[in-house]
Amino acid sequence: MKKHLLPFYQTLQLPLLGEKQIQVVVKRLDLLHPLIQGNKHYKLLHNIRAAKERGYAKILTFGGAFSNHIHATAISAAQNGLQSIGLIRGEIPRPLNPTLSDAENQGMQLYPMPRTDYRGKQSPLVLEQLRLKFGEVYIIPEGGTNALAIKGSREILDPEDKLMDVVAVPIGTGGTFAGLLASASTNQQVLGFSALKGAFIHQEISKLLEDQQINPSCSWDIHTTYHFGGYGKFKPELIAFIKEIKETCGLPLEPLYTGKMLYGLMDLIRNDAFHKGTRILLIHTGGLQGIRGFNQRFKTDL
Ligand SMILES: Cc1ncc(COP(=O)(O)O)c(C=O)c1O
């Protein structure tokens, strides 16, 4: 990571922020690598290393047809001389969408996984069947969240980031959030914005913290009201917001995670959720590759 070469931190200049005297600085993890962006870099780092050290030649993982994780795993595996297998939830669209087309071009073998099987994909029986079918494979769960992904996510915050009052991050499976909770400093608050509908994420996070024996010293909270109808769902105001931020601040966001997070954060700021002078670090978790498929699918022009 050559931070000094990149415009890595971007301070947002928006009238509302001036009016409320809130500083929002974006940590542009989307600029880490042209293809393996954002939290994916951190979540895969130790997994790829472990696969190689343990002598595996193949990585197997799971995801939806637009998955950033599938995309990043295909590229990361290829770059590290590993083969990759992607089990895709439901149908594989033909022609392939940009996400899957990139993955296949990197050598990933794609297989559809019926939705009923997909739900049970982490059960010991299914994992055993997968090993019988595909041989010795290093298996990474959906979304990439496991102990090594959380270990990698602990490395997101640099010492200077720990001077910020609030760290904001989107939540899917919660692995990145858990890593931030394990590494944020005592006087910080880590704020998660769930991309999925429902309060179940609180339980998921509690389980992750328990399993990984993480006892956060920072305070934390999760917002579950900025999902715009659920995972992958959106409303015209979200699209308009993302476009406006790109035009006014030059900050690219995608509509599944980072767009919803900043929308939610601005809403909280508007409603005086933070006191004057609060310094907020927004973690840009990447995912910009997904915009192409989103535009194709929903006829949007992000
Ligand atoms: C761009 C982006 N941001 C955030 C997340 C959420 O990360 P996590 O699953 O670790 O909560 C994901 C999904 O993994 C993602 O692709």
C-alpha cells in the first residue's frame, strides 16, 4: 500500500457539513488497487497467504452473480498462481454480467448452486460434498468473512485514523466491522450501516465477536434503517444522491454499500446525531466494479 502516492484521504466539502461543523474524511480504500478494492484486499490477504502456505492449489468460494467478493477472489487467486472456483447463488446469467465475465477471464470456474443448496452451503455435509467433487480446496465463506478476514480487517485503521472520533463502515456479513471493533481505540465510536434489511445483523455481529473472542474497547452502534428496501434494492433518491456526491465531491460510490452508508451518515448529521466538531472517518470499502452490472440491470446511469 503506497499511501503517499495516492490521494488516500479525502475531506468532503458539503454545505451541510460546514453548517453543522462536522468533518467527514473518506479513507479511499477504493484506490488501493485497480481491481482488488477496499475491504476485499484486507479480507483476502491472510486467506490467500494461508492457502499458499498450507499447500492448496485451489480456492473455492460462494457469492451472488454481482458479488464483489467473487470478483476480488478470482483476481487475487490468479495473481497468486492459485486456481479458483466460484459457486454462484441460483442461476449464472448468460451472457455473463461484467462481474462474472471478469471472474471467468481470470480463470475462475463458475458453477451455479441452486438456492436451496446455497442456504446450507456452510454445513459440514455440503462442505464435505464439495471437497469430494472439487478435490482439496481452500474454502472461503460467502462475503469472505472468516477469522483470517477479520484479522486482515484489523489492519484497515492506521495510527492516525485512531485520532478520529467516529469510524463509519458499511456492513454486509459484518467481518469488516468486527475487525474495526477489534482495532479501534477506546475513545472512538465505530458506526456500522447495514446493507441488509432486518435487525438480525445485531445477533450476527454478537456471534462474530464471541467466536473471535473480540472484546471491543471502543463504543459501537449499527444503523439498520438505510437499506432502501434490502440488499441490492434502491430508490431514486439513493441514485440521485450518489450522482450528486460524484459531481460535487468527485467521490465515486456504489449503490449497495458505500452509497447507502454515506446517505445514512448525512441523514444522521442533518438530524444532529453528532455534536459540533465531530471528526468522522468514512471507510470507502470499494465495490465499484459492481456499478457496471447494476447499470445494465436497472438501466441506471451511475
Ligand atoms: C463494497 C463492500 N462494502 C462493504 C461490504 C461489507 O463487508 P462485510 O461483509 O465484511 O460486512 C462488502 C461485502 O463484503 C462490499 O463488497
